[in-house]
Amino acid sequence: MKWLLPLITLFAFTLAAAGVAGTWKATAEGANGPMERTFTFQVDGNKLTGETVSSMMGKSVINDGKVDGDSLSFSITVKFQDNEMKLNYKGRVTGDTMKLTAEGANGMTLEWTAKRVQ
């Protein structure tokens, strides 16, 4: 019975991390109106990898990705007007909805809402 609790905990963690994996379509309200971004996540244990694409800033690789239960964090580097900028994301998954906050240079933040692509 000593192994039962760790096994149940590991199983629950694996299910929560697996809830992040897949493709997500996200929207945020920017200074010039709504923006869209697609995230494609892969999960291996608590490591999060993948890529993201937006029509405005193109494709970016997900770096430093971590999953902890229903929480996730990662960074991307985007190119905007010939300048590279690092964006740090933190978020939480609830079912087929993900809420993300992106923080960039000069304290800029964006709130994203993503829906799982079926």
C-alpha cells in the first residue's frame, strides 16, 4: 500500500500535463484590435515544448516550457519591426480553455484566451 499514493499522484500529474498537449487557438485584445495566435504544445513529463504562429509575427519556438498540474509557463522570441523581443507566458488550463498572460519589454502585458482545437 505504500506505493499506492505515489502511483495515484503520478497518474494525476500525468493527466493534468497531458491536458496541455495539443493545438490551441488563442485571441487577445491588442492596441489595434483583436489578435490571434495558434499554440501547438507537446508535453514530456513536466517539460513543455512546441511552437506558436501568428499572422502578425510569424512562427516562434516555445522555450523554457514547464507544466505543473494545470499551470504552464514558457517563453518565445518574436520579431517585430526588425527587433527581437522575448515574451514570457504564464497560464492555466481548465478543460478545453486556457488563460494566458504574456509579459514583454517595458511591462507590456497581453491576456490571451485559448480554446482547444478538436
